[in-house]
Amino acid sequence: MKDKEIQSLKLTKQQLPQAPRREGHCRAPQPSPTALGFPVMAAQVPKLALNNGKNIPILGLGTWKSKPGEVTEAVKEAIACGYRHIDCALAYSNEAEVGAAIKAKIEDGTVKREDLFITSKLWNTFHSRALVTASLKQSLGNLGLEYLDLYLIHWPMGYQENAALFPKDENGKFIYADVDYLDTWSGMEDAVDQGLAKSIGISNFNSEQIQRILSKCRIKPANHQIECHPYLNQRKLIDFCHKNGITVTAYSPLGSPDRPWAKPGEPQLMDDPRIISIAEKYKKSPAQVLIRYQIQRQVIVIPKSVTKSRIETNFQVFDFTLSDEDIKVIDSFDCNGRLLHLDWVKDHKYWPFNIEF
């Protein structure tokens, strides 16, 4: 890997703040304004450099599973307390509500458009090259924006086009489209050429699929968004991406406790006694420990919440540092515990979870 690519993965300008050593702990950050009773300011959030020179805040707000009636207020609260990175997708069916929040916070003077980093994703029913920019324009219309900071291919699998977002036959089976994601990637490059997206990337791809794009692309993926939490720490895939100059974003970093398909009795990450014990050691919540864990791995993290108090506390993760020992302990929880497996489409030729990483 070239030195330039390695450098692009390091935190830029706003480094993770450090404080004097304390007995028994590694270096910890100086108390933030949050610790003094004031909200963390957006300028304190570290950024990672993308491979095209753009910067992405290492902490953002996820909006997957946020209901249309709740997400507008959640995004407004997030921007008010310092979030500048908002993660969206056409398939979440709430982009218009996210856009309403963005519009409100720009109009009231809290932020300017250029202060924000907005991500959205191309859905599986728009994989043909000609449909990519059309779908992106639909997202822009929903969000009330002229461009996206980052646009991702949501999944490598294409579904039937010119149909519903989740096309199924009479037996309830998904209907596929025979579109190569390399053609889709060409459409993503078109979006950059047209100024519709500043950066482009992928989501839920495996290492072989990424390598295939890298071997053919004109514009390299800048980011890869994947499920990532201690039960699925994705170390090998993260290392692969970083070696290729691709930043990584962790979705479901808290273990997606509200996933619709969760079965009774399934383990809940935030209830894990080992996480609770570490949280108590730092006088933090389990969620704050899980978020901080990703930040210290140089992984962008996008916890989702629509609750004001949780949105605020999820942001209060810059006034402590997990020790190397605690990071290793959390790493040891990995059990390939994938929560979003999409087994119902595992017969698709581009289903990504049929190899180790």
C-alpha cells in the first residue's frame, strides 16, 4: 500500500483529543465541553480523510428503521447537539423527513449545507447503469439537496427493475435482475462526473467483490459501509479495505436491538455483562463504549436513535479512551454473529456472505 493511501486513513486536523496519563489507564482525552455540562461542538468530532481528499466525520447519525413520524425531530436534535454526518438511504423510505430536518436547521442558522456530510444509498432495483443517476436524483429530491457527500451501492445484488423496492413473485420470493455490479459502478462514476455526488462507495460487499471493482474502476470506492460490532468485528475485511485506501463505516454498532426479525432469547449486545462491566469501569453507558470502540479502530460509526437523550449521550464519546487491554477484550467477543444476513436471497449470485470476508 502506498504511503499516501495509508496517510489518507489517519484522522485529519481534529485528532482524537488526549489527556495526561492516569494510573492503570492509557492516555485519555481532555474533558470535553460535554463533561462540563455543555454540548460537544461539531468541530471537535475527528474526521477521516477519504482517498479523494474529502473528509468524513467519524461519528454520524444512522436513520435505518427510524420511522417517518420520528426521524425529522431526531435529525434536528442531532444537528443541534453537534452531529454533522447523517446517513440515509432510499430504501429506508424516510429521506423526505430527513430532508425536512436538514432544511429547518439550515434555515434557522444552525448550519450551512457545506457544514454537513450527507450519505445516501442506491437501492437494488436501480442497478442498471442508466438508472443510477436517476435514482440518485430521486434521493436528492427527497432530501432537498443539490448533491450528496457520499453515495453508496447499498448491496451488490440487483433486484427486478421498474418495480417495487422489494419485488417478489406470487410465492413471496424476491425477483432478481441479472445486472453486474461493475455496470452499476460505472453509473456511480457517472454521478461523480455530473457533480451529483462528491464521493462514492459500496456497502455490504465482500473482499473479492471489492477487488473486482478495484481492478476495473476509474474512480476508487472511498468508503465501505458494513455491519460491524463486537459480535462481528470484521477485522479482516476492515484491514483489507484500509490496505486499499478505503475507509470503513460501521452500521448496527450497538447490535441492532430493534431489528424486526430478532427472535426471543437472542443475545443483546448492550445487555452483555462483559460490556456492562467495561462501561461501569469508565462510568459510561454500554452504547458509549461500543461507539468509542469503533472510533479507536479508525472506523466511522453511525448509531441510530430517535430519542433525544440517547442521541445526545451517543455523541458524548470524546472525553474518554478505552485502554488497549479493553479493546482486546472487546475484540475477543467476535463470533461471526451477523445480524443482517439476508439469507432469504442467498441464492443470488452476488450474495456477499458466502466467503470468509
